[in-house]
Amino acid sequence: MFWQDRQEARPSPSVAVCYIPCSICRNFRMRHTLSDELIESLRQGPLLAGLSPELVRELLPQLEYRHWPRRRIVMTPRETVEEFCLLIQGRVKITRQNPDTGRELTLFLLGPGDGFNVVSLLDGRPHEVTAETLDDVEALCGPVTLWQSWLDQHPSLLRAVRRYVDRQLRQLSELASDLALHDTMTRLAHLILRNFEDSRQDPRRDLLRGLSHEELAHLIGTVRVVVNRLLREMREEGIVDCEGGELHVRNLQKLLAVAEGHLSRQNGQKR
């Protein structure tokens, strides 16, 4: 268990009792105490990396527990200034959409230990992004103003959030470079390689698992039919396999060669 029920006195028959299971209880602070397992898991995650167990145990019980089913919009641009959420379980995608064409680009794919939306947390302004769950998701959420007060009071938390922002800026820079400079095969190879490296370091960071070709297309700025064709070519070359909806790297050297080969050819053309 990530959390443990507190021992409470049995209420008298005249007291109204909530029979909602603890797994979907909204009031994390009142119903649960943080377990050592959850504390350690979050301290190893991207957002709270390096914080002391004591600080995490002090802050997180002040947040509320949330549970959302898959394929649920959990944050709109207007709501980005209201709450900041820390993921415990499941994946959330952060997207931008063209209102005229409906075309969507996934900016970030978040997993356990990630937080959203850090831009509005830091500047206090609405951010034109949408957060949507890809799995059943569990999170700890609190008002942006509460998190901002923590940043003022705890320098170690501020440093951790700055490191997290630096990481997201690097990801955005890589995405921008891919979209501007590389073809779709190269972009797909980069996406698979990054996920392979991240998941090898931490199995919880296998964020591409089970994603549809449509979702993969949103991550590299293309459409589903193109991803279908590219993955078919990769399978024929023995680079990847798609079994039961799961994407597996079969030949890492060939995958690296695909990316490097495209990069070399493009650089040669530019020269």
C-alpha cells in the first residue's frame, strides 16, 4: 500500500458515515497517512528528487487525494492557475491544440513523480495547455497559492522545482529541434530511444507502453497513418516489435543507426 489508514474510533450510529472506499476518497489529508513506500517513491521521482523524507512528510499530507479514470480531461487552460498536482500513479499527457484544425501536439508525457502545471505554478498566469489522463490516475493536488508559499518557505523545494523546469525546457528544446530539423522517421527514432533510456533507468518511466499509433503521432507532430508506415518499416528491419499493443526495441544498434543515418544525411544536404 502507498498509504495507510489511520486508526479511528468507531462512530456512534447517529453519526453519518461515508462508505466510499479509501481508494477513491478525496480527502487524503484526513483519511490517510503517508507511507514510507510512497515517500521514497516520490523522492525518487522527477519533481521532488533530492528532498528530505522529513520535508516530504511535512508537506504532502496538506494535499488532497484525487482519482481520475482514463481519458478524462483533468485540467483546462483556465484551471492551470488553480491547482498544481503531483502524480502518484498513471500517465497524463499535456497537449496544445489548434482550435481551427483540431490538430494536437503532445508537449509532455507525464508519469509517477511528475507534476503539472509547473509554468503556471511559477508565473501565476494561465497556460494554454490541456491535461488528459491516459490511464487510471492517482494524484495529490493543492492550490497553486499553497505550492507557491512552500516555494518561498523551503529553498530545497524551490531548487528541486527549478531542476524540474530545466528538465522540461530541455525536452521542449529537443521537441522543437526535431520538428524543425528532422523528418518523421528520425523523430520517431528519437522518441523511442529516449523512452528506452528512461525506462532502463526506472521501469516506471516506460511512458510509451500501450500507446496507440495516434498518440505516438501526437508526440512527434505527425498523423497516425505515417506512424503506421514507419513502425511497419522498423518491424521489417527487425528494429522493433509491437506485441499486444506494446512497443519493444529488438535491435538497439539498428535503432541508433536509423537516427544517426538520418542526421548525417540531413547535415550533408544542408552543407
